[in-house]
Amino acid sequence: MAEFENLEEQRDEVEALESIYMEDFVKLSDEPPLRYAIGLVPNPGEADGENHVRVTLECTIPAAYPNVGPEMRVAVDKGLSPKQADELLALANAQADENVGMPMLFTGGGALEEWLVEHNRPGQGDGSMYADMMRRMEEDKRKKAAQEAAE
């Protein structure tokens, strides 16, 4: 196993995440490699009825972190399709790649929460063709409105 040169800094970062996410944070391993899970919703602190989507981000911090990104997995808890979970994981990995060399765990979580805000609609994650079609139509409407506003 590679030596964990930055273990104290890694533990400090995980401790900060724990204080930020509180009851939505679960420490899976306090020994190297550090592992944790965070439940993410679009509107933290709001009534559950306001959050139509929810995911759990699981992270494993490798020995070389922050010089390499964490290993991540996104599990859908509510309201999203497997394809959308893949989009979220790709976003998380892109955020990690952009922030190599510095603490990136909070930044990545924030980016995922922003994505969840944009996709916080009821009934979209049942995996049906109808739900996918409605989601695509809504995204197309938003893109067209944004494009018209830019012109």
C-alpha cells in the first residue's frame, strides 16, 4: 500500500465535510484509505417534499490525494434515472480533474448539488420512456430559452 503522505490534511478535509453536511455525512472508514458517503439533495434543510431527487456520493480518498482525484460512486436514492446518475458521476470526475493538486471534495459536492437543483422535478427518474421524453423536452425548452436570452 502506498504511503499516505497527506493523511492529516485528508482527515481535516473529511472532518470539515462532516461539519458541513452533518446528518447527511457518513464516515465509512477512518483508516487509510479514508471513505465516506454524503447524501445530496437540491435544497438542503428544506422539507422532503421540496426535494424530488436525492443521491448518495461515495468517495474513497487515495494515498496521493489531492494530487489525484478521489474514487467516486453515485447511487440514486430518489427521482433520477441510471443515465442521470452516470451524468452526475461524470460531472464529479470532471470537477476532480479540474481541481487536482488542491482540496476538491467540497467543490465537487457543490457542483453536484447545483446539478440536482437544475433537475429537481417530480416523476422524472422512473426510467420510463415517457419520463425520459418529458425530461428531454424540458431540457430543450430551457436551452432554447437561454439561447434566445443570449441573443
